[in-house]
Amino acid sequence: MSSHIPKVATLVLIACWLAQPAGGYVAKRRRPVSRPASLDVVPNAEVDARVADEVVKARQILEDLTTSNVLASPYLVSAFYYHDGFLDDFPADRSSAAPERRIIAQISNLLTSGAKARFVQLLHEIWSRSGAPGPQRYVKPVAYLAVSGRRSHRYAIDLFAPEGTPVIAVSRGVVVLADRDWIPENLFSTTSRKGGNAVIVFDPDRDRFYRYCHLNSVKVSSGDLVAAGERLGDVGHSGLNASQAGHGRHLHFEINEYSDGQVRALSYQRLRVTLRGWRSSSSPGDGTGGLQAAPPQRAGPLPIYGVRAKLKTPPFPARTTYCVPPTM
């Protein structure tokens, strides 16, 4: 008789579980995640004319590229900056495609390895004609609290920090692009609607370009010479994706390097390694005016959002206002 008791008890438990009401099990609600904003536009003649005008302007500059006009077109600078093959498959002739990318893609088709070599040579000439603003050294671009996971970007890294945190130059160099007027409704307010307010600095010591995106404010202009540690702007949430709820509060950072007529992007993994070296080289007394004060010490590595942690965004206080672009 006793051998039947466990079986009976098991059957009773199964019956009780099956008898639960339909509302007894409540599935966990997933955290809503906003979709990336579409870059497509409604085709119109005005947009097509602006695209054509910017491409013609870049072509004219390329015919006689000098130190006086090398930075005259931000779209031409962007075309030089982006790594080889970045826009090879982009539909540059489709009227509904992102207009700023149409411009840069069409200009990219005009660039040869010789033109890229000439571009970098001219940047070196600009640098050599002016007094170097500081010694060669490297510091972290922002006092970040966490980094994105490798699934977020292949050739970039997101450094999470409270909005308003100073963004500084990681090296001395020449500012080649300073987009400061991002407006979501204006298709041509910046060279990248996704990047928003952004700065690109050329490092003449290593032939590298550093790109800082989603800035709230920009403190430099194209053609400026900056020292390592000099303030470029502040962490913000400009750009179509960063301006959406649940995004922002980070610096999007990239490094592209020039070599033998080609531009190559550093991978996410190389960016992680590079940043670790810079973090260890900076200190509160390194001459950056207090902007490089070290963050509080942590046990173990900094948190990585999107891979090791389940959170999609860091646990900063929620923003109460967002500059959300209209659906296009």
C-alpha cells in the first residue's frame, strides 16, 4: 500500500497544476525597444537638386585639391573618412534613399587611392605649418561608466556616460569635420543624420581619424588644431537613433586609419584593446584641466551592455524629454 502513496501524490499534484485558471500564469512583459529610425525620404526634385549640387561641388574641389579647400566640403571629408567599401552597396541613385548618404556614396565613387593620399598629405601640410598645440600622447575620449557589446557595432564602440559629460580629443590633431547643427527635420543639417552632431579629428602622428558622435554641443570648428585632452563637446543624444526613447546617454566612437591609399576601420575588438591602453595612461593630474579625472574604482571589468548584461541601456535616470524625429 505504501508503494502507491508516492504515485498518488504525484497524480494529485499534476491534477492541481492542470486545474489552474488561465490567468494563473502571467508571461513576463518584455521591455519595449524602439526600432531604428528609417533614413528613407519621400522623393522630390528639391532633394535631388541638393544632392547633385553637393556632388558637383566636391568634384570641383577634387580637380584642384589644396590646403585652402581640402576641408571646404564636409561631404567630401566624410567620403575620405569612411573606410573602403563602406558604401559600395548603397543605392546612391535611388531618390528615396538617405540623401546625405547618396551624396557621400557618389563622391566616394570619384575617389582614387591617389586622391586619398593627396588628402592626407594636405592635412600633414596644414599641421606642419602651424605650431603643434601639445605633445604626442593619448587619453580616453570620455569618462565612461560602461561600454557596448560587440553585437552593437562591428567597427565602432558606444561609451556610456551621463549627458553633459565632457568629450575630449584622444590625441593632438586637426579637426576635419565639426557638425554642430543637427535638426531632425532638416535632411542636410549634418553629414550623417544617424551620427547627429559629430567631430572628426585627424591624428598626424599615426595617420588615424577619430570620430565622436551624438554630441549635445560642439566646441571646435573645422580646421582647428587641438591638443590631446582638449574639449571637443559634450555627451548628448543627437542623431535619429540616439534621440529616441531608451537611447542616447553615450558617445559613439570610431577609429579609421589611413595606409597606402586605403582607409581601414578598427574593429570593435581592437577598439576595446586601444581604449584599455588609454584608460591606464590618463590620470587626474595629466594637464587636461580636470577633465580626465579617473572614475570610481570598480571590482573587475566595466559592464558591457548588450552582451554580458541583459540591460539594453545603462541604469542612468530616465530622460524626461527627447528630440524624437518625425516618421519619414
